[in-house]
Amino acid sequence: MTSFSDGLASALRGSGVRVMALCPGFTHTEFHERAGLSKSGPKLIWLDADVVVREALADLRRGKAISVPGALYKFAVALGKFLPRGLIRRLGGLFAGRDRT
């Protein structure tokens, strides 16, 4: 989706239409509570919705095609550019399905 959004944003540059993919990571919302689910993963990885929205809107104003809110997630994306995809998939799977609340 990020590649598609990046390409579409480039194609539409100057048209008045802006495209941005938002990659919010783990974000505190009422979703888990309403669905009766617990939040998995360490508290460190969870972002407040207000922070996600504020950073996403700032990125949109800057003309970014991809928005990654939160310093931890920005670091993970930067680090991910240097790691093999297989390792990234394994690391991502560490939090899948685990309850750490």
C-alpha cells in the first residue's frame, strides 16, 4: 500500500489532490475495549490517537506520501531498510497473538 500511495502521490503532484499512506502502528483507541480484546505487546509500542493524528496531519501539510508517527516507529522503519525482509517478518511476529497487558 505504501508503494501504491507513493506512486499515486507522485502521479498527482501539482493536481491539487494529495495522497498519503498512514502507518500508525499500535494506537490506543476504543476498538479493543469494544471488541472485548486485550492489547498485546509492551506499552512502549502503543501511541495515543491524538499523537498519531497530529503527526499525520503535519506530514500531510509537508507533502509526505507516507506518514509514520512516533519516534520508535520512525526508528524501526529506518532500521528496517538495512535488515533482510525475512528477519523483519520474524521480528514482527514476536508480538502477534501475545497478550502482554
